[in-house]
Amino acid sequence: MAVRRVRLILAVIAIWVLGSWYYSWHPPNGPGFFSPAQRPGGRVNPDSAGSGRLRWEKRPPRYPVEKLATLPNNKPPKRVPRVQAPRPQETVAEKETRLRRLSAVEDSFKHSWKGYKKYAFGHDEIKPVSGLYKDPFGGWAATLVDSLDSLWLLGMKEDFDVAVQACDKIDFTTTEARDINIFETTIRYLGGFLAAYELSKKQYPNLLKKAIEVADLVMSSFDTPNHMPITRFPWQRYARGEAQAARGHVLLAEIGSLGLELTKLSQLTGDMQYYDAAQRIYDGLEKDQKSTMLPGMWPVVVDSSKSPIKSIGDQFTLGGMSDSTYEYLGKQYLLLGGALDQPRKMYEGFIDVAKKHLLRRALNPDNLPLLFFGDARVVTLPSGEKQIVTTPISQHLTCFTGGMVGMAAKIFERPADLEVAAQLTDGCVWSYNQTASGVGPEIFHFIPCDPDVVKDDCQWSEERWIESLRKYWGQNTKGDALSDEQVASIIDMRRLPRGMVDVDDRRYILRPEAIESVFMMYRLTGDSKYAEKAWAMFEAIEKWTRSKYASAALDDVTASRPKQMDSMESFWLAETLKYFYLIFGDWDLANLDEWVLNTEAHPLRRADA
């Protein structure tokens, strides 16, 4: 068992070094709090050594806050512009098609939920190929809590009631995990409880009670000298009464994506400690925003031990490890009903910088107007001059930006950005259409066109693709330029879709970001073309991911028959299938003029609704 734990720790460290640990919080598997009704073939997961009898409990604050920030109670100077387009008109035949597609999405959800309920109930995730389970998120039934609002939206009332009752058994005072990921705990657990509580019209008070339990755990990480959270919270040290301090190196997304959930809890309870914690982070980020190496944007890594927060990195992205900090600016504005102007100013402070230095047109065989946000790094030349280097790399995680930019185009009255949002969304849809499986990869390199449309018409040619490949892959073993035959061999061996020069990560791990933007653009515009895009995406995903017990991640979407991996993260039911369901469901379900969805797709009611 000790060897197993050492291997797991080493694996985590390795992934961290590679910078891809953002959504992969994997402490040792624990026994969970329920015993699944059945286990395939009578197999059981071995228990792992953990925290023993040590339990977390809320302690008197070592560093009390002298004066709490309070929710804005002023009347906004003007009403927030409408987000959602009018209900699209549809013929009888179109309605029949939509409802048939809705039924297919519902069947997919019920299949995965049934497998989880039968074989992994009470654990974080089902392993969809083997029918076993794992507990990467504290062992607190992540899939159960993450799925609550989806069950309600799908009208699965009986299952919802069972799940709500089961939530009472979750013990947030202990876990097998050494450290608690505060970000994941907030977006999945706290967000899940809050959304289910509000969607069910506050009929289930235990959901609010569990939300407060989670929030109190989260707030323990804020008990530091500068009241900044420890994002990977060593809860056992806190439980033993040890002093703690915020860390010098934290991921931007993990500290900047707690605002919606904490703000909502203050709105529901009147207890301002939660909003105060969130607002202090926003104040720190705002003060630092113009003093980073790329003024307007924050780097991937920041120093939360400083007051205010201090940026310390030179790498900038809207993708993993940064994404939801940017996403939450417009959403925080909406949640507060437009009563606080700070989120708008922060959004407008970064978006034009990102468009200038990260946004690039992409060369593609169909000459479609496609956009992607790449990554940027600020490098220092021998002369001492700073240079911004843009890397044309696209992450599936960055696919949320179409929806973000589109929503902001409406609420912040930036109409030209709605076309930017459409091209960002189409870029991610294109990445699905280009692969042999019809499913988009986790990460790939594209061919950027010059931002100046006069210099570059961005028109496709096979020669330009080949030259881009030759430039990307460099010289051969003899130091010569790659021949046409060698380039062709690279294309063939690596199964490179036309328009891509590399597929850095070939997996599909059931991620929602691409369909999230398709959903947002559909609701923002009412254009039925987005429903058609969504259906093609769903058919491909469902074809390859459906497994015996649930739905499974894929190892290589460039293969004609991708293999399934034994993993189904909770966001499959919380986000991905929810977005598909909302596209084909009733237009007013989770209406965007009444609700704002957190980064785990949990709807929270807007203050101005």
C-alpha cells in the first residue's frame, strides 16, 4: 500500500511539472461513505490508508476579519441588457426532431446515472469500463452532488429525492485526501448544493445546510494573515490547530474562481463572511491587473502570500489553470444584477489585451472564419527588451471563451464581439469535425494567420499546410529540411487532421467546454444552426463514449475507432449532458436572463431576476 501511495504522489508531481494538473486532483482512492448496491463480479476496491480518526471542525479564527465587505445594495444605474434571444419559431416537424434528439440526450444521461447509482453510489466517480469506482475529490460523492441540478432539470424527481436524502450522509469533516482542492470543492460541491437548492425553489433545506458545511470548510482555508485562501488546503494541520499562511505560488484559476459560489451563499444566508472572502480576492486581482508582465491579464501563477495578490509569472492563457478567473468576471456582474461595476471594468481591462496578443485566425481547408485563443509568453531579449511570443495552441478547456465573449458582448454592449464569439465557437466545432472520430482533442496546434487581414487573406493551400508542418517539426536527423515524403510520413503516422500541425493531447475526457459555447451562442442568438452543430457533436460523442456501465473518456480521437478509458468525471453529468439537454429542451429552462451558470454549469439565480 505504501508503494502505491508513493507512486501516486510521484505521478501527481510529474503532472504538475508538465502543467496539466489543473483538473486532475487525484489523492489516493478512499472507501467513500456508501457501499454500492452491487459490484461487478463481486470485486471490491482496496481501502487506502488515510487520515484515521482525525476530523476537521470549524475553529475560532486565528486571524479574524475586522470589517466584512457587504453585498452591494445600490440600484444599478441602468438595467442589465437582455442575454437570451427570443424563443425561436419551429414547425411541427422541427419540434418533433428536437424532441427526438432531447430523448436521446436524456437516455444517455439516464444510462450513466444508472451505472453510477448501481455501482458507485456515494463515491466520487464510477469507472465506466470496469464498473468499479474511485474517489479523487475527497470521497464525498462528487458525481452525486454534481448531478443534483441535472436530475431536477431532467425531471427525474424520484432520483433527485433519493440523492438529496443521501447527501445527509456525506461527512465533510474527514477525507482520505491529504490536501483539499478548494477550487474543485467550491465549484462541484458548494455550487452543486446551491444550484439544487435554488432550482427546487428552496423546498429542501438540507441542501442549504450542506452548502454551509462545505463553505465553512472552504472558509477555513482563508484563515491566514492576509485572509487569502490556501488553495490546496492541508486540512489535517488546520484540524490540529497549526497556524497557516497563503502560498507564494498558486494557480490563477484556483484562487480567482471562488466568487460566484461564495457570493450566492451570502445572498441566501445574509452572512457576509462568504462574500467578503470572495470580494477580497477580486480587489487584489484588480489592483494587480495593470502591473503584470502583460498588463490587463494575469499570468498562470500568482503569489497569494502578498497583499494585494502579486503576479509572478510570464505565461498567459485563457486555458487550463487560468480559464474560470476570466469567465467569472461577467458572471459575477450578472449574479449581482449589475450593481457592482468592478467585474465589468476587470473584463474590459483584459479582453482587448487577450484579443491583441492571444487571438489568432486559423488556416483551414474550408476557409471558414475560425478563431482560437492561443497562449502567450513574455520573454526578455538579450537587449533587455520584452517581447510577447504567441503560441498557436488550442485547448479544449479554452473552448468556453466563445460563450464568455458572446455573453459579454451583450451585457457590456460590445456588439462587434458577438462575431468574435461565433468564430471562436466555430473553431472548436471545427476541431470536432476534423478528426476521424468526430470528437475534438484535448490539445492541438493550429496554423495561425497574420492578424493583419491585408497582409494575409488566410486562404487554404496544401502547400501552406505542408510548409507549416515542415517549420513545426524542424529538421531531420541529418540536419536537413524535411522532405515531402518525411512530412507525409508525419501526417500519416500521427494521423494529423488537415489544418493541424500537431495533436499534443489526443484524449477526450468528456469535457463540456465546446458544447458550452454552442449552447451559449444558441441562447444568445436563437440561430438554429447551433442546434444542428450540437446534434452532430452529440452523435459522435455518444457513439464512442457509451460503455457498459456509463460513459467513458477516449484515448485518441484521431483514431477511426478510439479506445475507451476507465474514467468518467462528474462534469459529464453536471455539465456536458446538461448543456446538450438545455439545447434541445424548453427554451426557458435555465433562462439566461434569470440564471447564471458557474464553471461547473450549476445555475445560480441572478439578483435582478
